[in-house]
Amino acid sequence: MKVSEADILIVPGYTNSGPDHWQSRWETKLSTARRVEQAEWTKPVREDWVARLVAEVNASTRPVVLVAHSLGVPTVIHAVPQFKQRVAGAFLVAPPDVANAEIRPKHLMTFGPYPRDPLPFPSVMVASRNDPFGAYDHAEDVANSWGSLLVDAGESGHINADSGHGPWPEGTMVFAQFIGKLK
């Protein structure tokens, strides 16, 4: 699949992705990409975030490729049963452990636990060995339950601008390979 053949939906996490974040950079570079805007970025409500994503997916006219970071990952996973439009694939990055009682802020736990059903479309998950919001073992566990290909990002923090992943060329290469294999 080519980028021009898909609606690429950027699904940011808690507080949105700033201008230096790799998601924002990809949004400006990928001609068919658009951000799923949430009404409330700092006090997310799972039902609202999921409903907004479902509306965007179901309004798409081309196959959808989801690009989710952090809290965007559970948003995608909870939304899957409500998708009416074809989702060609999902690129999932830095999934937080939303069932962990130590997560801060605490209201992020309302996005947990993750459903464990296999995803009905191809997916890749990129996870870090030292992500402060989710242990690698947790990412490996959920990736296995969803049937996602897991990419070990090494010690990359939360894979965001704060951890030095603004341009994120390695992620761009993995995404290009992933989308190139989609049908």
C-alpha cells in the first residue's frame, strides 16, 4: 500500500503531541495524514476519546492506517469493535501500562485494562526497554495477545520528543516497511 492510498490517522496520547514530536512531523510530511483531535487532552475520558476515533475511522473514504502513541494505543484497542470502515493496519508506539496502579496521573487507569482479543488487521508495536509509562514485558505481553509484530526499540524512553525522538528516522523506516506490506 502507498501512503496516497490510505487515510493515515495520527492518534496522539495524553496532552497531545507537540510540534517536535515524531507524530506531528509525520502528520506534516505524509500527504494523507490527519490528527484525531480530542476535546480534552489533559483530562482524557476513555469513552470520549474512543468515540472521536471511531467517528474519524468510520468517516474515512479510503482504508485507514492508524498511528498511535502512548494513550492513543489503548484508545485504538478499545475502539476496534466499533470500526465500520476498513482498517488496513495499526502502528502502535510506547503503550502505557494503564492497569498499573502506579501510573500518573491516576485517571489514565480508566483506559485499562487492555482488551486481549487478536486485532483483525496487521499491526506493529514499537516498545522501549526503559519506558517510564510501561514495562517492556507488559508491551510484549499485549503485543502477543493482539498478534502484533513487536519491535524492540532498546532503551529509548517514552519514544517522544522529550526522549530525543522528534525526527525518529528509525521509526520512519519501520513505518515505511509496515505500510509497504499492507494491502
